[in-house]
Amino acid sequence: MVSLVLTSPFVVAQEYEKRSPPRKLTTAQAKVAEANYKKYCVLCHGEDRQGHVNDHAPSLRSQSLFESGVPHAILRPLSFGREGTPMGGYLDEVGGPMTLDEVWNLTYWLFEKSGAERVRLSTKPVYGDIKQGEKIYQKECADCHGKSGEGVTGPALGNQSALAHNTDEFIRYAIRHGRQDTPMPAFEDKLSSADIDNVTAFLRSRGKNWEMKKNILKALPTPEQYVINPDGKSPNFELSDGLYVSSHDLNKALVAKNKMVLLDTRVTSVWQTAHIEGAVPLPYYADLEATVKDIPKDVQIVAYCSCPRAAADSVIKQLRGLGYKKTATLYEGIFGWMNMGYPVMHGDVLD
Ligand code: HEC
Ligand code: HEC
């Protein structure tokens, strides 16, 4: 979408109309949704939906998010994820663990828990001076969101999947009102209405019509394929803090064709998109005892995620509890690994 420069000095502060609440869940649906939240989301978004537990995952209870974002600004990231961030897609259609009904119900459950009232936002574009918006962005926003919108302590505002899913008004509402009980300040008293529009237009101008890629789901590896290089030697890792192996050492072991098990502990949809060759999906929410019985205890196991370590650490700790001693977490995570130029396998993804 192209944002135009609006020259009129009369920018009227937006009045928002309240809307009736969306679909109400039955007790049974709410129970399932709560259980799904615990199983899949607590790791990063926290027990109480407070956010910022791991990876600066945003709050899932701030009023402004639920006022302006239900259902789509919740349903879409939850279903399809935000490519290139630790937020993976949970919908079965893209290789995730939840059905469409389940993601809808979890969306409404989060809304009910937030206690927010929905507001009606226009879907029309927000116009502004993109150049001026960029100046404001670099001055007021870049410390937390990154110079290029890559995300630091705040979410990646330049992320193509976020820009594709979030409307102009959704973005403007967040800037105006901030996100309650999080580091995101409300700018309505700090910036003029025109400058809020300018920075919104600047952010929008970064969108490149990202489209959800269609995953052709790859068959998941079977237990016989868990051990890679079964005839190779065992690697001899020196672990930092008794837990971490570096990307450098893991790569060396893979090149030397060492015998190992590599576990990708992220939500399965992102394994489908890219993973380290030979890695099998064992997501952080899997029933470990049922899954690992096929893995011999004497083989070196390395787990990784993009968190960069939270999900992998949680799996490794459980494995150690089950008697798996030769276990380690990849220190830099898979994004660190990729940034250092080490290879990944892409799933069968169509462009
Ligand atoms: C591995 C950590 C992790 C897990 C597990 C996770 N998320 Fe996220 N989530 C994130 C991060 C990080 C972001 C922000 C990404 C970005 O920079 O845009 C995010 C963003 C979101 C957003 C967008 C919020 C906003 O303010 O725009 C929603 C909604 C969301 N997650 C819901 C969920 C739900 C529901 C679950 C469980 C099914 C879940 N997430 C599991 C890390 C995670
Ligand atoms: C002190 C750090 C900080 C500053 C400064 C800051 N933000 Fe944020 N921002 C955050 C955090 C953290 C979040 C996520 C809050 C949460 O948990 O929901 C966020 C969320 C957002 C969101 C919502 C994203 C989504 O997908 O829900 C938008 C839009 C946003 N910020 C825009 C801006 C803009 C534009 C500026 C500058 C005018 C700015 N922010 C300044 C930290 C900051």
C-alpha cells in the first residue's frame, strides 16, 4: 500500500466507537483454550499472559491490544506466526499443532481474560509524511524497535508478516495508547496527532505485500531416523555452564559426521520452513516420555530453538530428568547459527 503525503494541517484526533463483544465461549471451549494456552504459550508469554518472559514476547493482556486487535491481530500471528521471529505459526494448515477452531477459541479466550472492550477501527489507510515519520521513528522508537524495525526489546515493526496482518489503524492505535503494563509508552501526549500519523505512514511504507507461503507439509522423521551418522564417532563437546554447545563446535561435529541426535524444539510449523539438517522436531510442548523412548540414552543429544534458548533449555532439563545425561543446548539458537553462515535445510515450501 502506498501512503500519500497529506498536506492539510487539520488532523482530527480520532474518536473510537465501542463495539459489542465477539463470540462467547462455552465453558467446555474455554477450558480447552486455557489448557492450550498453558501448553503452547506460557513459555514465552507467561503464566499470567503478562509477556516478556522469554524473547520479549509481547503482553497478551494489554487493553489496547485487545481493544483494537480482536480477532485478527491475535488470530493471524497465532495461526501463521511472524516469519523470522520466535513467534511460530500454530495452525495445523501450516504445520502447527492446533485446529482452526482451537485457534479461534484461544483468540476469544484471551480476549475474555483481558476484560477489554472492543473498539471499531477503520480499515482505511492512514496518510502522513513518510520522511518526517522516519525521523520521528529514529528518534523516538529505534532504541526499542531497532534502527531497521528488526525488533530489540519491542517487536519487529518492520516484520513483513506483521505489516501484512496489521492494519494502519491498528498500528496507530498502539502508538497513541501504548501497551498497558509493558515498556511501550502511549505517545498521544508526547507527539502531535500529525506526527503519529507520519510515523504510522512511515511504518506502513515498509510493507512489501508479504504473502503467507503455502507449506507443503513434509513427512516428519520416524524414530529410526532420529540418530544421525549412526556409524560415526561420538562428539566430544565442551559445554559452557554444563549445558551449552557453541554453533562452531556443533558445526564441526556435523562436518566430522559425528553420531548425534539433533532436536528442533520449536513449534513444528517452523521446522517445516527451515531446520538444521538431520534435526527432528521435538517441540517444547511434546509429551517427552512418549516421544523419546526410541532415542538411545548413550547418544549425544543437542537441542535448539530460536528463542534463542528457552524452549531448548526446557526440553533438555526434562530430558536430564529422564536420565539423558549427554545433552546440550545450542547456545546461539538457530537464528544465531544462520547469522554465522551455517547451513539450514528448507522444507518443501512453495514461493
Ligand atoms: C518461543 C516463544 C513464543 C511462544 C511459545 C509463543 N509466542 Fe507469541 N510471540 C512471541 C514473540 C517473540 C512475538 C513478537 C514477534 C515480533 O517481533 O513481532 C510474539 C507475538 C505474538 C502475538 C502478536 C502480539 C502483538 O502485540 O502483536 C500474538 C497474538 C501471540 N504471539 C500469541 C501467541 C499465542 C496465543 C501462543 C501460544 C499458542 C504463542 N504466542 C506462543 C514469542 C512466542
Ligand atoms: C521503551 C521502549 C519502547 C519505545 C521507546 C517504543 N516502543 Fe513500541 N513497543 C515496545 C514494546 C516492549 C512493545 C510490546 C509491548 C507488549 O508487550 O505488548 C511495543 C509495541 C509496539 C507496537 C505494537 C506492535 C504489535 O504488533 O502489537 C507498535 C505499533 C509500536 N510499539 C510502535 C512504536 C512506535 C512507532 C514508537 C515510537 C514513536 C515506539 N513504539 C516506541 C517498546 C517501545
